[in-house]
Amino acid sequence: IVPYTKAPEWVIPGKATYYASSMPRACGATPLVVTTFEGRPTKVAPNNLHPDAEGTDAFAQASVLDLYSPSRSRKILKGAKVAPRADLEKALAALAADKSAKIGFLFGADDSPTRARLTKELAGKYSAAKFYQYEALTGDASNAALGDGVKLVPDFAKADRILSLDCDFAGNDSQGPVGPFFDRRKPEGKDYSAKADASKMNRLYIVEGAFTLTGGMADHRLRIAPSQVAGIAGQVARALGVSTSAPEISDPKHLEWVKALAADLKAHAGKSVVLAGSRQSAAVHQLALSINLALGNIGEGKALAAVQTETKGLGTLASLKADIDSSAVDTLVVITPSNPIYDAPADLKFAESFAKLKTSIHLGTRTDATAHAATWHIPSAHYLESWSDARTANGVYTVVQPMILPLYADCVSELELLLALLSNDGKLLNGEGPKGAASPSYDAVRATFTALGGEGDKAWKSLLRDGFLAGSKYPAATPTAKVSALEKTPEAPTAKSLEIIFATDSSIFDGRWIDNGWLQEAPDPISKHTWDNAALIAPQTAKELGIYDLLITPEPVSSV
């Protein structure tokens, strides 16, 4: 980054300036206050004015490093080779002029009101346009069980009893603000100022296979293979009077555990929460919903809120593959932060369908497998370089404002790309508009906010100062319980038939943080590994396999 040639007169060298912004994420935006020095963002901190203020995790803190990463994508690619911007602009102009184009858009799972508005405009312009959503770790099961765009958000401040069905909500499977959960683990209260009262503490039950941060805090933990979670969920539902086709379990220890759990949940009906993990099946999510409805846990003033997000009407990766194979889509714009060529389910064979596309445009911060497979790769602007907006887990409207212009001239935000495709000439304007005007994404975000928060500079400046629109939230939804159709639970794994789980990584998540040295250097909270990964296996299974007392020599073998 070069120094100023002419410094703005209001900038005092060495004195920090702070701005409210947010980091868009699939689990809900993280409200931030960003520290900048001479216009360069250097650190993020939680925005404690925000109603969903939650602190910041390792991913939010490390996101600053990605802005300055030397491995960050900075050049336009065509067929995995550097191409001039003029060639890309010709392709975009041709696409923008073809209103009958069979075009598809693949978004991430974060919720942006401006993107949702532009999606409707794109549907109006392109008669054959289709829209999809994919992130490797969010799954489609929740949507299938709860309804299109519906999600359950817990309020742990009101939850006396919590049942986690393979859901690491305090770690890598966030379901909403988790601060109140920790507050209610303290018998003396949030600030340790009250007299210790154990009756005010919550109680956590968890059913899981691998040891997690949430499992480590559980009062009662049932260790079981992830494929067997559905059987336990079905047994809990049956004990609470919910009709289910789930087969009954027979293990006496498991039955005793479920019996005590069901009695405790029933005694705290309306003040309990049952959460299903993102990687669990639609049947498990439906069972969790049925249990919550039977206990009266969902509704105004209850521990669970059912909300309608703005991600309604988006297809899945499987439906995208089907549309490509049937030629309903021959042009695809990939905006998801995931890497579907690499991390899509292997049996879906998505890469084979992707290769059939006439044109594919990938927007991303890394030149990953999808970038190399696409016709065009466009380097993405970092969220600290972009105008946008987002919703938190509870639906609070939150602004994303840039701290600095894009460090590289060809970096484009997702809103800027969508606006180019909406224009008549397909002109791609990024960073700044003509003659130093603001990015077109600024105008798009402000237009969205005007409809939500009112016209005029006063409301807009209040948004920029505070970082959020006070009083905004998702509308309530009414999910319906169904009799969950659950086929026979798979046989429990044995030493001759192992069950392998590829779990969320605390350093690289789904792989998108692979180039971030801060995260690689941070020890895994469970295994304490850094810069590495390992297959974790239970001691009993290791003994059955005959490897418990063996030292497995890593490759390559050397004399050093």
C-alpha cells in the first residue's frame, strides 16, 4: 500500500478512526466496529450498541488478514489464464443484452436485503433466470423440514433446558447469539454480582459423536455415532407423545438416558430448546421441530422464534445440477463463498454438470477449483472494501460499509456484478463510479435502506454511525409439524464398518480460510493441532483395529 501523496486534512497520523460495519455470514452477520489508521483497516471489535452484539470469533478477527493476503485473487482469469478486463466487459455486455438468456445465479447462505431486491429485478429482466443457494456446511435439511427460508433462532436467556442433537451451537455450528447461554451457566448471574442460585442455571443435554466445545460444557452427554442420532431423536419424540415412524431403540443405557431427558423437558415445557445440527438429516430437523411444538417452545416470549428470512425461493445445488443437465440453465454466475467444484457431495457429480455450461462466471477471493473450472473468474472485493447490507441471526438490518477502496483495480463486489448484469450495457463499475463518484453499490444499498428506514440524510447517517436499523427484525413464521418419515436407522458402525465424518474445521472452516496464517497458527480448541489435521478415532475402536499401541509413522519417511 503506497503512502498518501496528498493527505486529507482531517486525518491525524497515528490516531485511529472507528466505523460501524458487519461481516456477512451464513449464520447471521457479525456486527463490528472496525479500527482504521490513515484509512487502512487493522482490527475488528464487536459493536456493543447492536441488539445482536455477540463478541467476535476467530474467523471475524482473522478476516482482516485476508484483506492484505498476498495469495488473494487480484486478476481476471479466462479459462484459468490471466485475461484483459476489456474481454470480460464484452462478455458481460453481451449477457446483459440477452434478456432471454438461460442464466442461473448461485448465492451463498448469508442474507442481504439489497441482494434479495436485486434478485427480483434480475428475475424481471431475464425471463428464464433461476436462483440457487449453496454453502457446504449449511445443508438443505433445515429448509426441507421447516419451510422455504424459515429458520429457528434460540433465545438462550429463556431456555432452562437445552437438547442438542449433534449441534455444536457454541462452536462451529452457530444457531444465533450464544452469549445468554454462557450467562446462564453462572450461578451468580451474568456479572457474578448475585448470590449463587443453582436453580437459575440452564441444563444442557447433548447427543453427539465427536467431542465438541458444546459437548465439553454439557451436563449430560450421550456419545453416539452421528448416524444414530435420528434414532435417539425419534425416541425422545415418542416419549413426549409425538407421532413418529422412527424405529425404537433397544440399548438399555440409551433408553434410561432418554427417559430422564424427556421427563426433564416435559417439566420445563415452554422453557426449553431442542436444536438439530446442520449436518443432520431433514428427518432429524423435523423431529426437533415436532418436539419443540409439542413442548410449546416456539412463539412470542418463548425460547425459540420461528422467523421468515429473505432467502426464500432459492433452489439447491441438486436442483441446479438438474437444471444444467436439462439445459434450463446454460450460463451460471457463482457468487457463493464456498467452492462447489471441490466441496459439493461426491455422489452429486456436480463438476461433470458444471463442465456442460456454455458460460460460467465465478466471483471469489481465491483462485480455487471453481475459479479454475469457470469460463471467467473475477476477483472479489473484501467485505471491508464493499458497500452492502446484511441481516443478523434475528434479522436486524445491518450495514456493510467499506473502510478502503479495493486494493486491486479488478476486485468487484457481488452487488457491483449484479448491478452490471441489470444494466442495459453491462458496464462493470467497481470501487468508484465516474469522476470519483461513489460505487453503484452505495446507491443500491441506500435505496434498500430508504424503503426500510425512511428517506433523508438523518436516518442514513444514523445507520452509518450505529451500524444497524433499530427495531428491524425478521417477521415471524409458522412452521408446521409433520409426521416425520424416517427409514430404518443405519446399523451402528463397527471396527469392520466404520463411519467417517468430515467435520467443520475450527481453522479453515470449509476450506475458505486455508490461506489465512493466523487461523492456521491458532490451535484447534479440541485437538490442539496447528497447521495440520488428523483423523480422530475412539480408543476402543483403535484397540479393536489393533492400532492402539502402534505409532503410525507419517509419510515421507526420512532419517531426520
